[in-house]
Amino acid sequence: MIAYSAELVTDPIEFEPYAGKLRLAYKNPKAGDWVKAPSASAWEPGILRARVRDLRDRPATRGPERMRKLHVRRQWRCMDKLLCQVCALPAADRQTGLIPWLLTRTAFEATGLRSGRTNAPPTCARCIPKALEECPMLRSSVSLCTVEGVKPAGVLADMYRPGIVRTLESTGRNVFVAWDDYQHHPYALATSQMVELQGIRPVPS
Ligand SMILES: [Zn+2]
């Protein structure tokens, strides 16, 4: 799920008129650039999703791994389909249906006694030892839990507003924007998808 350096894309973005307002767009927009909230009506502009290439199968051109850089599309797919962030196979336990999840302090925010938001995808039972070994961030503050299910929550995004001197100004990085927070969607460049975990239980170690 980590991005390789040649996969990172820095296409320029700008504000464009949309339905009488402004929204963020790539300067050479493509239809697949925007993602819609699960409950969005047809006229909502959606959220601009950061572009990225997929060069996993081309080791000669993909460059070195960029630690701390999630691959936007792979992360999204893991969350949509609850795939393991290491092996990309379904993460849920086939017998119990419970989903193993490594929760770190930096990537988890509690929203209730047994619920919370994260942008870190699940890790299947087979890959947990490997994930702990390979990811230094995990080792410092991780707890292994099981999760009964997830709900869509929103995105983590870099936020912009139209600028006076330059065409746009940054107003924040890694900001949580909820799917139903429609008024902020036109100003967000989504870099990962957040889900809300439900029925979280710690696994005794
Ligand atoms: Zn796995």
C-alpha cells in the first residue's frame, strides 16, 4: 500500500467554476478525478482525489518505496473492499467474520467506547507479523484489535481556498472531511479514505 516514488503525481490543481460556485480541479481534468460521498445526490460536485500512478508491476521504473506515503488508489480499494494492506486479500476471518486491525495512536481517533475512525486499512491474520516487522511506525504504539464492521466516514484531505495573489492557497493538511460535510468538499484534495470501525475489541496478547 506504500507508494513508490515514480507513482507520485504532481499535476497542477486550480479552482474551476462548477454549478455557480468554485471547486478544486486538475488543470487537465479527467472524469475519474472526483469521488462522490456514498449518500451524495447527483448534483454534488464530489471530492477531488489525489492522482497517482500504479507501477507495482514495473519494478524497473517505479523507483524506491516512499515510506509514509500511502498509495491513494490502493488505500481506497483496501477500505472499500476490506482488503489486507500487506497482501491485498480479504482481511476478515472466514469463520468469525471479524476483521483484524492494527490500530496506532497516530492513525486512530476514538468516536465511542468501541468505535473510531482510521485511514489505516486492516491487516489479515497471516500478515500481522510481517506488518509489525516492516513498519517502524507500527511498532511504537500499536494495538491489535478485531472489528465487527465498518461504515464510510469521509476522507483525509489537503485543504485549499482561492487565493488573492496566487490562484490557490493551502489552508490545512491531513484534515478530516466527513462525507456529509458537503460545504467543504469543493476545497478538499483527498489523499486517503477514512472509515469508522465498529465493535472494536482488543485481542489479548
Ligand atoms: Zn494479508
